[in-house]
Amino acid sequence: MTPTLQVFLIVSAALFSAGLLAALSRRHAIFILIGIEMMLAAANLNFIAFWRFGPQSQPPTGVMIAIFSIAIAAAEAAVGLALVIAVYLHYRTTNVDHLDQLKG
Amino acid sequence: MSKSVDQIFVNAKQWLLSWLMPAPAWVVQIVSSLINIFALLAVFLTLFALMSVLERKILGRIQNRYGPNRVGPFGLLQPVADGIKMLIKEDIVPARADKLLHFLAPILIAAAAILALGVIPYGRNMTPFTIDGGILFFFAVGSTTELAVFMAGWGSNNKFSMLGAMRAIAQMISYELPLIITVLPVVMVVGALMPDRIVGAQAEYTLGVVPRWFVFTPWGATAFILFFVSGLVESNRTPFDVPEGESEIVAGHMTEYSGFKYATFFMAEYIGMFAITGLATTLFLGGWHSPVQVLEFIPSYVWFFAKLSTLLLVYIWLRGTLPRTRIDQIMNFAWKFILPMSFACVIAAAVWHYAGRGLRGWLWSFVVIAIVYTALSMLLDTQRKFAPRVYRFAE
Amino acid sequence: MNSAAFVLIAILTLAAALAAATLQKLMHATLSFAVALVGVAAFFFLLGAEFVGLVLIFVYIGAVAVLIVFTILLTRRDVGKDRGANWGGALLAVAVFGGLAWAVFKTQTVATGAPHIRALTVKRIGEALMTSYVWPLQCVGLLLTAALIGALVLVMEEKR
């Protein structure tokens, strides 16, 4: 007896808010990226849960979206981490509170 | 008669499960999986013990000396002595090491290696776990090894370990891509990711004599050699054992591990070797099929382990014969030669399939591979480096 | 049986995600992120989409987690700690979770059980990728190439 769709959505909402917590309250740039990746994983879980419990279309749409989302998340993580390294090479810090040269 | 010998393990498991008939279905399923797991562990841990002593003896013979020959007949009980030694050693953890990472790393590597063994077909109807994406499961589990190697290097709080871990990860990531792309032609030609179906597609014999294994096609032979070399690198074996080069970097990421944890790393490396050679046998050498039709009465698992042992002997032979390559030579080799050749294999497999799978397909795919190989050899300009050796002596 | 597996995986995933968001040591937080991703992959297996679960393990843990770990290595100046959660962020995250949970509970149509479906084989995914989704596939390939080249260009040091 698999749990209902509601339970899966609650779990994915909890995962999303954990990712949001990481993205909002961390100061190290890499952790903000980890938070974003967790939010993406939570959204993928949502897609697959809806595919499983919903009407089955001929190309399995939810699964396809999740596959492409994983690929795009990997590309975005690579570029994001390259940005963090580039910023570190220039400013010697990864603390996002210190990256405020465009402020004011 | 030969069929019942062939299926003896399957029948034994069914007989054991029949004792549990009144239990609910999920209990039977769990017990069935547990029997599979225990059988797998028993076979491969014994093979690991045997291989550790055989490797030392064969290396010794290659180097014109006896290997270990004191413990038991011909030294075959050496693993027992080694096991006792490893167990009674003091377990030293560096004071400023990260205790959790230091503890978890060998467990994770060993777990990943043993998990990868679960999807390989060892005989007719003898795959422990049939997953629809079996090959993908194998590679996904193998890719978690990199993170565990990094955990070992970082958790030891030691510069040698960190350097060794970074070299190991760089090497493993570079060769993971050719490993997967050389599997791609086989998956393309068969049309399935399940190892059972891949073995089943290599079943018949052309003209009744030559088996239809994928290694006897041009793209298959090239892909097999490239897969074999990439497997050598992935398991950190000589000539690619820069991460654990004893003369360079002490023991790389395993420096700060003593006693049983080191034995776990050792075991994980050997079981990773078994997994890669098992997969190579499944994909290219026809799995558990016999090479000639007259010998089909020999049970399927005997053929599988015979092929596995042959590949392991080639591994040991290479270890005893070749010197270690430098890390930059390893990376150059991966990105500039093996990767383009594996793409050529994919194209050659497609050409083989579309030119009919017979003699014409064979010739056309051979032409494709020969062209790419010649172009790569000329481009990589190895003539300069392979000039006749010049000796200069002190005057 | 299924419910027991679901509860275990849910506890593992959420605990690892919270640990990743609040732990102070960088390496521990990264590794609990990897454990949370294993939990999500286990959810995918439970839901019957094994291929996606395997792709997730392969891409996220085999590639993204290793990238993150390498970046931590390359950008540290012996700073191994980071501030954990703070009150503003925690409040906002709890508020978002509350809003989403309220929306889920309010909708009646999602309180359904699991229908029986055809098994999702790799063959079906492959056919869908090559017929209905061939344009997105090529675009993702192009995107990955562009991301790769862009990441390399970003970190190349300029030649003096």
C-alpha cells in the first residue's frame, strides 16, 4: 500500500524548504548552490510523484521532465561552481557578504 | 543431466525457499534476496582471498622467485595468516583527523564495490538482481566510489592523503567517460540495458563454429581493449596505480589507515576488479556461453568463472610486467586517445549494423576504426617520443 | 511494507537535508547533501521510475557532489566552518513550508491512492526521447556543451 500523493507532496515541500533554508541562511557561496540543488531535487520529486499518481500519457511526460531537469541542474551546478572559483581567484573570499562592490 | 548440474544452485535455492511456503510473500522475497546476497558474498570473498595469494605467487614467479609458500600447501593458506594479522593490528586514527569521514570512507568504498557485483549474470538464470537498467546501476554505483576516495583523503588530515585522493579522483573521472562510451556500442546493438539480454544476444554460433561474441567484431574488439584498459585505471592497478604508488606517495589516500580498515580498502579494490572483469565478460566475451558447441555440457557458471579468471590473470600479468605511468601521461592518454577511439567504436557499431551484420558490415566497420586509429596515431605525434633509445654514459 | 519503506526513506532524506542546511563543518554538510540525494533516488525507486533514480545518482552524486567537493578544496583558506542557520532564514523556510502544506491539504483531488501502471522500462523512455522529445534532447546537448566551455573559460587564468 503506497502512501497517497499528499504525503509525497508534503515530503517534497519539506525538502524544498530545507533547500530554501540552506540558500537563505548560509554565507558560503557553495552552500547557496547546494540549497538550490536541493530545491531542484524536490521539484523533480514532485514531477515524478504526479506522473505516478496521475493519468498515464503515452510519452511519460513527468519522467522526461525530470530527466531533462537533472541534466540542466548538472550544467547549472558546473557553471555556478566555476563562478565561485572565478570570484575566489579575484577577491580571495567566498563569503557572499563581502561581495558588495556594486552596492549603493 | 548437464542441465541439472547447470541449474544446481537455482534448484538449491528453490528447495530452501520451499521450506518457507506458509509465510507471506514479502518474507519469501526478503529471504530470497538474502540468500542471493550471502551466496554472492561467500563466492567473492573466497575468490578475493584466493586471488590475493595467487597474485603474490604469480608476481613472484614473474620476478624469478617463489611467492609466499610457508603457510599451508603451496602457501595457499596465506590469506588466513594475513587476515589474522590485519585483525589484531592496532587501529590508529590520527588525532586531528575527521573521525566520522575517516571511519565511513572504507565502508562506503567496499559497499559500492559489492553492490556493483549484484547485476552480473553468473550463469543461466543466475543473476542476483535483475534490474531493468542493470548496466546503468553498475556505473552509478561505481561513480560513488570517487566521493568515498575523497572522503578517505580528506578525513585523514594529511597532505599525502589529500594529494593521493585528488590524483585518484582525477584519474577515475577521466576514465569513467571512456568506460561508459565503450559500453555504448554493445547496448546499441543489443537494444537493452539488462545484462541478461546482452548475454542472450551473444548466444549462437556463426557457421556453427565461431561464437557470436561481441569481441569477434572489429568494434567489439576495440571496445573490449578500451574497456579493459579503462577498467585497469578505474581499479587503480599497475601500470596506473599512481594513487597508491608505494614508491611515490606512501599509500596515497590510504596512508593513515591501519589494520582492518586497510584490509577493507584492499578488499574493495579487488572486488572492484572482479566487478569490472565480470562486466567485461558479460558484455564482450559472451557471459556464461561456451566458445565451442561441443563443450556446451560444461555448466554455465564454470565458463563464466573461467573467463573471469583468464581476465584476472591478464591483470596480474600486466602488473608484473609494466612500469608505472606518470599522472600526466595517464590523463593525456585518456582524453586524447581513448575517448576519440571510443567514439569511433560507436560509429563503427552503427556502420556494422546498417551494412548488414555479416561480412560487409565487418569490413566497413573495420575500415572506420582503422581510419580513426591511423589519424589519431599520426596526430598524437608519438614518433618523436618513441625514437630509438640513446645511451649516454659518464665519461 | 511499502509504507514502512516510505517512512524510513522520508526520515533519512529530511534528516540529511536539514543537516546539509545547518551543519557548520563544510565537508559534513556536503556529504549529508549527498545522502539526501540518495534518499531522493530511493523515493524514485519506490515510485517506479528506476531509470531516473539511477540517472540522479550518477549525475548528482557522481558528478555534482564531486565538483562541489573539489571547489571547496580549491577555495579554502583553512576556513573549515561556516555559520549555520539563522533565525530569519529559518522563519522564512518554515513559512514557505507552511504555505505549501496548506495548499496540499486544501486540494481534495490529490488525496488519491496509487493506480496500477505499466512498468516504465528503459525502452519506453528511449522511444520517447527519440520521437517526441528529440528537440529537447538536442537542445540539452547543446546546453551542456555551452556550460562546459563556459565553465572552462571562467576559470582559465589569463595569460600574462
